[in-house]
Amino acid sequence: MHLSDFDYHLPPGMIAQHPLAKRDQSRLMVIDRHRQSIEHRHFYEIGRYLDPGDTLVLNNSRVIPARLNGIIEGSGRRAEVLLLRRLGDGKWEALARPGRRLMPGSQVRVPGIMPGTKGELTVSIIGTGEGGMRSVSLDGNIQPYGYGSMPLPPYIHARLDDDERYQTVYSNPEGSAAAPTAGLHFTPALLDDLKSRGVNTAFVTLHVGLDTFQPVRADDPARHRIHTEYGLVSQGTADLVNDTHSRDKRVVAVGTTTVRLIEAASQEGRAGPFEGQVGLFILPGYRFQVIDAMVTNFHLPKSTLLMMVSAFAGREFMLDCYGVAMKEGYRFFSFGDAMLIV
């Protein structure tokens, strides 16, 4: 297995720069991995493919305004600090650039960007790590609100007019540095409709962190180091997942973050409660424990997320599906269209 096995060419114009006006109007590619068939639908039609008693599991983590732009004290140069994970006592794990200028002892002054925000936020670099990682401290144990902006992925160049469009409608609690984007397609009305059809919903929390931004560089993907992220699965959610299987119904994970967390919390085909750091890296050859179907977006070439869906549906078939999506004009990545893999 080589990194190039998960590569494909995507014309830049197919990368969605804006969310659709209505969340559930996005297109939905329905993929049957057993029959190796494809249907083209819209997301509001997802209920056609879910049965009474099936359980949707959704990641309810909310994105924080984690991108801080300011000036390096003493040099006047601009800098960006992307908060990734709260360490406690005003300390965070972060990515910082330009990294060569942001070493321990450096400080970045960040002006307020929201009306009513007073003064500046001081970000102090207190430690370094691998891959450009930094440990930082925010003065006075201040949260980034009023100073930070929404951490949109680097391939989105357009301005986001409404920050809530980079949040799921069920998001809570806060802690992610990127949205669990498969859930962006759901509306309250669609969730109510699925409930009326007898489809269960359950929530887990996985705070999305570094691996959303970290490319795979090793030629052998198995040598890639995946960073851990905080996850929580309640006893109630674990019980519902296991009860769903006991009634021969399906567990449908919404998003790759949900897949990683639920699978990490499962052994021998049963889910359990979980709280802690999740470091599961799913590659082709992995045996899935409890996930029967998956809702996901279209992922970047050579990404850990494309590797995961390839493990679920087969690498060659998944790349064929991506080829069909390009021919059919699907929109790719965070604000793009979705697929349902059954």
C-alpha cells in the first residue's frame, strides 16, 4: 500500500467555496458497497435509505473561533496561531506560522475583531513540538472569543458571511478546530422527519483537531502518525448502538470523526462508554466493529479520511465513485456534497 494509491486529480473549480443557501439541498451520492451501485439523489431524500429502528450517530462538537491573527511583538511581522486543543489553565496546543519566528518566549498581540471587544489578546509561545506544533498561553486565561475567527480550511478562499454555516444545527459542546462537515447537511426539519419515520439519533463528541490539517507524507500510509483527539461516548449512546444491532437494524455514522470514535469505543462487535484521547487510524484491511453505513463528504486526495472510506467501501470502487462524482459535477470538500455508503 502506497500513498499514491489514494491520489486523484481534482480540478480546483470543483472545490465548494460557499455553503448552499439551504443545507439539505446538497446532492447525495448513494453508494451500495456490496452491489457496487451508485444512485444520485439530494440530501433531503436520505430518509428513503434509512429504515425504522436504524440509528444515526452524530458528532455534536462545536467549532471554536480558533484562528488568531496578530503581530509578533518586537518585529512587527504578522503571525497566525491556530488553536487546536485546550490543555487547561489558559494553555493550548496550536499550529503557528511563520514557525521559525515563533519560538518559546515569542508573543503575538491579537486585536479584537468583534464589536465591544476591548484591548488585545496576548498569545505567548511556551513550547515547541513536531510538525510545527506549539504550546501557547492566552493571557489571563482568556478564551479566544472576540479575537479569533472561524478556522475555515485552507482550500476555502471565499469569505463566510454567517459563521453558523460552519456549525451543525445540533452542535454542542465547544472544542473543535474544524467542523464535522458530514453533519452540515442536516436541518432541524430533516431530523424531525427522520424521527417521525422511526429513525433513532444518538450523539457523541469528538473535538476535531490536528489531523484535519495534517497531510500524510509517508509513502507507506501505515507509517503516518495520527494525532489524538478528545472523544466522549455516553453509556446511553453505547446502549442504543448495541440495542440497534440486537434488533438487526443498522448503525449509521455521520462523518469520519464519528466512525473513528465509535469504532475506538467498540470491541468484539459491541460499543461501550468511552472518554479520552482517540488515536485510531483506519486503513484498508481494518475490520469494522459496529458501523454498518456511513454519511460523509468527498475528501482530499491522499488524506486519512479518503483512506478510511476506502477501508469501508474498497479503494478501487471508492476512487471510481469519486471519478463519477467529478463527471456529474458534485461539489467537493467541507461545503460540498455528500455520500451515503451502505
